[in-house]
Amino acid sequence: MGSRYLLRKLAQAFLTVVLIVLVNFVLFRAMPGSPERILLGRNPHVSAEALAQTKARWGLDKPLFPDQFVAYVDATLHGDLGFSYAYRGKPVTAVLADRVGPTLLLFGLGELIAIIVGLAIGAYSGWRRGGFVDYVGNGVSLVLYSMPYFLIGMGLLVVFATGLGWFPTYGMMTPGMTYKDTLDQTLDIGGHLALPLATVSIGLIGQYSILMRASVIETLSDDYITTARAKGIRDIAILRRHALPNAMLPAVTLIAVNLGYVVAGAITAEKVFSWPGLGTLTVEALEARDFPVLQGIFLLLSISVVVANLIADLVYGLLDPRVRT
């Protein structure tokens, strides 16, 4: 990979992050509402003196530009995202740190399962186009792709949790439960994780399968596939060595985008199962008008999208030398 290509992509990512920081500052300060009243519990009887003291303590009495903006940029560069209104002064980084683990566990495993299963189904369906697996796999994938997370989750919840009673209905762990050892705790978390994980995986498998099937079908019309077949190379070798590497290019982009938008997808899935991750935190922060936490989530989401797309561009450069020119 050429150094000019790498530097160009890094510069684009840096400029995008700079723009995100600016938008993040302006967007949440343009929202209606009074942060100092939120800090004081929205008490209508709070005196003007108390409001003034609260604004001064949190730096809300200074001009937006340049005072608050310079302070915001400096704090962000030092990893200080401010303090939560709803959590009464708890650092936003600590609030986010408590919720990142459950979200990464849920969507990390969900993405991994969906990538493996979805790409495998899509590749085989495209390679055996018109066969039984293609008809069934493509039809099921279209249905899954059209279904939102909350609908899949509620269906699984009604059948396997409420109806059959096989899995817990909410949360990450059983409240008040004392664990004998690490294995006992892991099994409890696994039981709570089963339905949310199935929801995320099922929701993602459809789009990976559809995209991979279309990419493989398009790749089969290329001349090098015809040449490989004319040489007598086995179908499995043609698929593995020639078709899949080229068909993977669009899938790389989709994987990168999905990894970047993990928080956005987490909101509905986590809310259905009351999973204590970033998605649930987003809803709680919106209801409480906790702007610092929302800023932190927005910044985390945006930068994750930029980083994911940067990785996708670099992988593109490795898979297809033409994009480096």
C-alpha cells in the first residue's frame, strides 16, 4: 500500500473528526432546555442566585464562542467529556465506560455470527443461483432484512421468554443473585444474552446474505471466472481463490458501516430487552436531557464510524490495487 494513499486517507479522517467535534459542540447547545435547571432538578422555585451559581460552576455563564468552545476542545483532547447532569456530576467517560462493555459483548458477537453465517449463505446462494438453497436463502434473507430489530426481539421475547420460559425477559444478570463462581456468573449472563444476541444476529444476517449473493453473481460474469473454468479448475477452488476475494469488496464496506453504527442499532434492540448498554443509555439521556452524555455518545458513535470507514478504505486498498491510484 502506497504511503500517499495512506496519508490521504488519514488526512480525510482527521478533517472529518475535526468537523464532528465542531458539530457536536454546536448541535447540543442549540437544543431547547436549560441545563442549569436540569442540574437543580427542574425545580420551578429555584432562586435566580442559585441558577447563577450553578451556571458559573459548570461554565455555562461564559460566551459560547470562543470561551466555551475552546474549553470544550481542550477538554475533549484531554479525554474529559464533562459531567453528567442526570448522574449528578459523574464524569461522562465513567458513565460511558459502564455501558460500553455490554454493548460490545452483544453487538460484537452478533456481528461475528452474522458475518460468518450471512456471507456463507450469500456466497453459496450466488454460486448456485436458481437452486433450492438460493430460493430459500434469498427469500428468508429478504424477510429478515425488512424486519426491524424491535420486531424480531419482541417476537423472540413472546415465544421463548414469556411463552416457553426458556430465557429471562430482561437485563444482563439476575437481580440480587449470588454467584458461586465465575462459571455460574457466565452461565447467567449467557442466558440473558441469548435472545438479544439472536435478535442482533438475525437482523444482520439478511443484509449480509443479500449483498454477498449479488456480488458473487456479478463476479461470475467476469472473464477471469470463465477462463478459470476453461482451465478445468474445480468449482470450489474458483469460488475460494477468484470469486470470493473480489465479491468481498462491497461486503467490507457494509461490515465497516455496521461496526460504526453499533450504537444506533443498539438503541432498539437493547431497549426491548432492557440490556444495560449504550443504546439504553441513549434513551435515558434523551429523556433526562443529559446533554453531556448525549454529546459523549454522539462523539463516540461518529468517531467509530470514521475509524470503521478508514479501516474499510485501507482494506480496500489491500484487496483491490485499483483504488490506490
